[in-house]
Amino acid sequence: MTQQNMVTLKLEIDAIRLTMYVMSTTVTNLADPLLVQLSQLLDQKLNELHNCA
């Protein structure tokens, strides 16, 4: 993975985290399907980062 791809991946992770945080303050149930989907996407991106480090 190139340095640029690593930076892009880290920015994606930060954006997903922020989106999840904002959404968690607006939903009534943390098991909201969209929030769960975002959590799964975050896990996927973190695994990518871990595998490349």
C-alpha cells in the first residue's frame, strides 16, 4: 500500500467514526441498521489498516 493510500484510508476511518458519533446522538436505538452497517464498514477499514501496517 502506498503512503497516499494509507493517508486516504486513515481519512476514511476518521470520517466513518465522525459519522457514527453524530448518528449515535440522533438515533434512539444503537442497533439502528444504518449505524450497525457503519460499524461493520469501520471494522473492515480498520482491518485493512492493520493488515497494511
